[in-house]
Amino acid sequence: MMVKSFTPPSSQSSVQDSGNSELSIIDVVPENGIEALVSDSPTMLRTTQAEPESLRYDPVEILAHYENKLLQVLRRIVTVLQPTLAYVFGLWWDNKRGVKVKNDRRRAIQLRELLTKLGPAYIKIGQALSTRPDLVPPVYLEELTRLQDQLPAFANEIAYQFIEEELGAKPDQIYAELSSEPIAAASLGQVYKGKLKTGEEVAIKVQRPDLREIITIDLYILRRLAGFVQRKVKRVRSDLVGILDELGDRIFEEMDYIHEGANAERFFELYGHIQDIYVPKIYWEYTNRRVLTMEWINGIKLTQTREIKELGIDARYLIEVGVQCSLRQLLEHGFFHADPHPGNLLATFDGKLAYLDFGMMSEIKPPQRYGLIEAIVHVVNRDFDSLAQDYVKLEFLSPETDLTPIIPAFSKVFANAQGASVAELNIKSITDDLSALMYEYPFRVPPYYALIIRSLVTLEGIAIYIDPNFKVLSEAYPYVSKRLLTDPADELRTSLQDLLFKDGKFRWNRLENLLKNARSNQDYDFNLVVSQGVDFLSSERGSFIRDRLVDEFINGLDAMSKNALHGVTSLLRERVGLTAISETPGATVEQQQTLEHIKRIVGILRETRGFDPAKLAPQIAQIVVNPKVQNLGQQIAHRFTQKALAKLIRQLLAAEEIG
């Protein structure tokens, strides 16, 4: 596999292993159907000088375009309505017979088949609905996740024509080799295998003809229908028009291979450095709006476990790599691959995990990323009051929503997880339970969340296929622990405080678990934790945790002093025979427990990667001269003196009472 050296917009995904008919690349529509509705580039060889304007979904322009094309719209409506009305009549009849339609798997299957028959726009809608638990009952959600958008291939002559129009030369003038038939076909395009004149093997993705007009007229009709339903049906709480517009934006982005290539380059820049992650290269001199030429990847789908094992590759390890990459996508940078299905994740022959298809990407803003981590912490703490507030902050619930019935509903969802750690939870089962809850209560699922769930559930499905005992959250928790310990953001410092304290009492076992989990994360930096920890504890933001840690530290010192004094007095009484000396009591049970926790934490730190006594001494020297640390030391000494004086006064008063 070649070393990636990217030039302006770069790095895109490629195809899977030969012999596999499934297309792992989300395809895109082009075509000269309604050029007035979108901004398109000239059909010529793309150069680095004039960057074409991106395709753009504009519902206002689409509305204006079709307002005067009544006959065309009516023909499409009739085509769609015939099978749709038959399906709706079946639902009505079932309801009359007392059948619970929302739990009827047979009808859910029929809906999936109907959407497939109606074409690409409806397939995309079905895929979008499969991540909308606020709109769709759980049984239907499960069926819609099985939607396949494969279609018969279109004629080679049309594909060759598009290549010539987009790249300014005939295919045989551009490529040294080109497969006689497409090696894969999906809803928006098809892929050929080829070879450049310079010898590199490539995948050439070509968009389907005439689909832009079909998709746009469907979006126009559905948007009008959504507006009507939203106004007239009170049961519908979500913004249906907004959902359709989101779908339109996403499809139009997928129609633009230049946009997809730029996504790929950004993905490489953010995550290409992760060990054993591979992002294929884009050949930009042979790429334009409707044609994408990318590095061919020789690899095997992750679900082909037998073939992977025969190559001596550990599929489970690659899934672990994928989970770590996904965590960085979702919780660190926010730019994530929204469709990591088996065809888009390949095991390369040299044991790397290759990502393919960057048409469907999404982004999570920092407040949302921190909010998700906060929600995880509140699930760990079983703090469902705060979890309900998290859902308000994350815009699932409006601020005026009555949370009274929702809080116990959360408790019920996570009831079977009460005795389990986060690492033992299953994303799919929790998601299914939350889907049912969101359908019953006034939730509105934000688009970013829908795509996150799709991404995580798909990844977990692949992981479980490879290893039934694989727990995605078990692999994820070390990363979350590392972020809680090292991220200086105020939101996560608050989450750390919530995790470590309950009713003002420090929970040592939580700190132990955090340190144990964090040290297993490959990016965990012991020195960074020490440095950031000192800075935080010395700051005003860290006052709450600092004051309580000082209390716990004092308790530990008190326990050590008591134990030491108890040992001395016992020795004098029993071995020396000085019975006149009273035996001093040792540490209390609570103090002894604190001391044991401190000992275990010291042991954890000593076993942590990066802990080096030789390097620790100069680091401690630097920390000691830090004014903030000196101030912290003064606080500890002051509190210790206060506590010692208070103890002495109590003892004196007690002695006077006895006298």
C-alpha cells in the first residue's frame, strides 16, 4: 500500500475486493435534468485553478421550478400513489380488524419493499427514517435499517459518455484499462475497476443518468405533503419539512463527487495518523462532478472472517481500531463517517483498516460532543434527573417539556443495566429501548444524533458478527476516561466532579476505575495527566474538587499517623512492658479504607505507561517550584494544622470533663 501524499482536495475511498457484488460507496446523482435548480460546473477536465461551485439544494428554487409543471408532477404522483394507497388501505383494514399495526412486522416488511420499488429518493427517506425513533415505531425501525439501495447497472455507453463530458477525454485516452462491466452498482451510481496510464489501479465511480430530476421532483412532492401533515396532524411533533430539507441537503452533497473527495481529504487529515487506519487516495486530475477516480483497495470486508483469518489478520483487532477511530470522530473532532457498513470497512492485505465512501459524512459541534460525554457520565451515576436535563441541552426535548414522567422512564430503560458497568452495556439494546421511549414522549431527534446512532449501531453489528462477546462500550470507556482526566474543557471538568462526588463524599472507587480504564487507552499520557491535574486543582475552577481532595488527603495522613502511633504504643506496652502508657487507637474503618484506596491508586499510577521514577523526580521538582502548587501545598498544610488543632482542643475538653 502506498504512502499517502495528498495534493489539493484529496484522499477518497475506493472499492472492495473483487468478486463482491455489493457497492460500498454511497453513490451520487448527476445529470442534465434540471440544471436551473443547482449550481453545476462546466463539463471539462478539472484544473486546480477554477474551483467549481458546490451543488446546492434549494427548496425555494425547486418549488418555483415545479409550480408551472403540473402535468409532470401529477404523473409522478400517480406513479407513487398507486402502490402507496394499496399499502395504506392494508394498514386501515388491519386496524379495523384489531391488528396492532405499529407492532406488525409483516407490514413493516411491506413498507421496506414499497420504498425500494419507489426509487432512490424514497430509499433515502427510508434510510433516514430508520434513524428517527421519534417518528417510527421500533418494529418498523428494525425493518427500515435493512433497506438496500442496489439497482441494476446502467449502460456502459452512458457511463463512458459521462467520463468524456466530465474529464474532457474518452475513457481509453485516460485509463490504460477499464473493466468491461461495472463491478458494483447502487442507487446513485456504479463503479468500474481500471488502471491509469501511469500504472496505478483505480476505482472509477460514475453517476447514474436522469436521477437528479427524479429525486428532485420526489423531494418537491414529499415536502408539500410534509407541510400539510405537519399542519393538520397534531400527533406529529417533529419538523417534517425540516427533516425533508436535511435529506435534500445530504442527497445533493452525495451528488457532488468533488465534495465527497474533499470530505475524504479532511478525514485523512484528522484520522489518517491513527495506527492501522488507511484512507485511499483521490486522483483529482481524473475527478469531477459526476466521475470520481480513486485508489483501488485490495481488501476483504470485515464480515468475511474466514478469509481474513486465512490471511493471518486479526479481525477483532481491526474492529478495535475502528472503534477508537469512531470515538475520535464523534467525541473529539466531530467530523464523522455516517455510514460505516461492512462494505465501507475493508481489511487490507497488510492488516490495516481502510475506510471507503465519504459521500455521507456529518458533523457534531463541541457543545453536542461534550453533552454526549456528560450524558454517559450521568448514565454511569444513574443520575436520571441530570440525564433528562442533558436531553434538553442536546435539543431532544424543548425547555418547557415536563420531565416528571420522563425521568422514571429513563430509569426503566436502564433498569437492567443497574448492576452492570457501562462497559457491559449493549448499544443496540439500549437504543431500541430509547427508541420506544422517544416514540411515546415528546422527543425530537436532532439530525446529528440520528446519524451517530446509525454509525454506532452499524459498527457494533459488525463487531458482534466478528466476535459475539465484543462490547463496543467496553472498548470505548478507556477513551472516555482519558478525556475526563485530560480534557481541560469546563463541561468535562464538571462531569468529572459529578462522577467523583456524591452528596459531598469522594468516591475513590470511581477514580480507581477511571485511572485503570484510561491507562489502557493508547493515547493516554501520564505526564500530561499530572501536569493538567495540577493546573486544574490549582485553579479557581478546581476549588470544589481541590477542597474535598485535601480533606481526603488529610484523612489519609491522619490514618497513617494514627496507625504509626498505635504501633509505637502497642510495642511499648507489649514488648517493653511500659503498661503506664495508654495504647493509642488506630485509624477508623473509614480512614483505613481511604488509606487503602490511596495505596491502590499509587499502585495503578506506578503500573501506568509513561510512569518513570527517573523522569518523575525532575518533574516533581518543576511542580514544587510552581507558584500554584506552592499555594496548594500551603492550603494542605493550613487545613492539616486546623484539623490537628481542632483535634487537640477536643481532647483537652474531653480530659477536663473527665477530671
